[in-house]
Amino acid sequence: MRAFAEKIAAAMGAPRTISLAVKNISDLDAARVSWVDSDLRAELSRAGFQVSAAGAEEIEVNVTLSKNVDGYVWVAEIRSQAGEQVVIEAVNQPRAAQESARTAPVLRKSVVVQRTESLLDFAETAGPEGARSLLLLEPDRMVILRGQGDNWAEHEAAPISHSHPWPRDARGELIAGESGEFRALLPGVLCTGKSSPALTLSCREGPEARWPLDENGGALWFAADRNYFSSSTLRDGAVSSVAPAWYSMAADPANGDARWIGAGADGNARLFEKGQTGSLVLGRWGDDVVSLPAACGANWEVLTTGSGDWTQADQLQIHEITGQSAPLSGQPLEFPGPILALWPGKNGEPARAISRDLQTGMYEAATVSVTCGN
């Protein structure tokens, strides 16, 4: 695709606004044609061209997807005031065909614990002498459960101190270390402690209660009286605006902080790319988005919640980020109630989901992993 786009760009010369239309007369199905259209737009945009779907621009690019006995042939007719040019590219197999033949990803849920008490996050930790131990973050306390057979029993608990009331639908993330140390991030509050040999907990408020953005030193400002992040980040000691208020953000694992997707408080998911002004609206997604480890041959996949409210059943679904498009991949994973929180795993570990069953009222902590095929 990049080679075809480079030929078209070279024929047009300096970057400018163009219109693009793709017509298919080959045996490619609608889904594959959509992939070709999206990838071609992304590559031309990356080359500096503003691509529209209208036909009133100074330059019109009409691409025809055809096929002969040797394979696929793509023809681009470039029309401008200077005349008409034709670019031809022979293609053995479109990328979309390769993608469709790839094994589809499958989401799997593993329930860790169910509780009547409200949950924000959880982490499995090492107990004394290798005993099973589960650390739970509740809105107003930290709890340790010990494993007893197939069940969990509450072992210790410590209150979380904070001077201001939590916002409605408070959020909190738990970051556990390998030696029992942990951090609990809440709106305007940072708690640190150890889960072994005994539970210790210390909470403080102030500027240090920033949420980490990535492993490169970035940090987030949580709106302490709301349940979302503000539009500012801190990197290298400087505050900069990233996006409108938003609920969650996921980075491309292969590109560090070069590409991000944010789930905005306005309901729109946006793609941000380093070095580019503005952002690309991908669509109306749910409030939570996390990146997944590379699986089934895909480059960058993100896991998102549904767009319903907390009175409805929910689902998780995978979007594969391809250029500047984000088509769905695989089948959704259904939940019997709303997903209240979704947090990414570290170093390829499964994501963590907190949900509430609308029938039983129980809060459920589960891990969500992705496999290839059945």
C-alpha cells in the first residue's frame, strides 16, 4: 500500500487537499475494499495530503481495483487542471485478504472473585509462605483476601483517608509490585503500602497524586471532583494539553508515546499521533480503552467497553488500529451488567475488569485475555 501511495503522491507533487474515491471491479469483498480504502487514505495523509471524499477538490484521485490472470491491478486516475495522469500498481494479494485469512482473536474472561462490596481494582499478590493472596481496592479501604481452597476469606483491611468526598462513580487503580509493595491511585489521593507480611497503608493528597501516563515519565492530572482526567499532562516538568477531558487512554505498545487513543468524556474516541496537530475521531466508543499484547499477527489492538450506561449489560470488543482506521476484530465478550472499570495488564498480563451483575447485584473482578481461534 505504501508503494502505491508513494507513486500517487509523486505524481501529484506538493501536498495539498485532494478527493479520493475507490471503485472495485475485482473479486474483493466489501470488507477488503474498505481496508484498502482506509489504508490508502492513511498513507496519503501520512505523506502530507488532506484527503476528502468529496469531488470538488483541485485534484481528484479515482482508484479502480481490478484483477487479471496474474493478480490484482490497482489503477489511480489523477485529474487536475494540469491534465490527467495514471498510476498503475500490480498487487499479488491485498493486505486485507491476508488479514481475513488470519485467525480471529478470541476474548476469554476468568472470574477471580465476586463480592457484595463495591470494587475499584484488584491485584494478586504473594502471601506468606506462598499462600494465595488477593489485594482489593475499595472506595474507602484496602482489603487483603487469603485463599482457602476455591474460596477467598477476608484477612486484613485498612481505611483510606481523604479530606474531600469522592466524586460520583469514583475510580481507582491499583499498581502492585513484586515484593508486596503497591500504590493505589484515587481522585487527588495517592496511597502506598505493603501487603506482606502485614498490611500497611499511607495516603496523602496533593501534586504527587498524579497518575502515571507511561513508562517515559508522563503523568496525568485527575479532576479530583469528577471521575475523569483533565486535559493536561506532565512530561519533563512541563504541563501540556493533550485532549479534552477523557476517561482513559491507551498507547501503541510498539511506538511508545508516539500514538495514543483516548476515550473522551464527550463519548468520542480519538487517535493522537506525535508531531501532528489535532486528533482523528475514530467513533463513539465506551469510557474505557486499553492496549492489548500483540496477538494473532496484529500490530496494535485495543480493548474497549460498550457505549451503554450503568443500567445496561455491557461488552468488551477488540478494535485493530490500521493506519487511521479502527475496524472491529473478532467477536465481543458479553457481560451480565455494566463494566465499571477496565485496567491494562503489565508485561503482557491479562487486562483487569470490574463489573456488576444486574441480576445478583454482585461486584465481579475478572481477568480478560486474548487467544487466537477457538
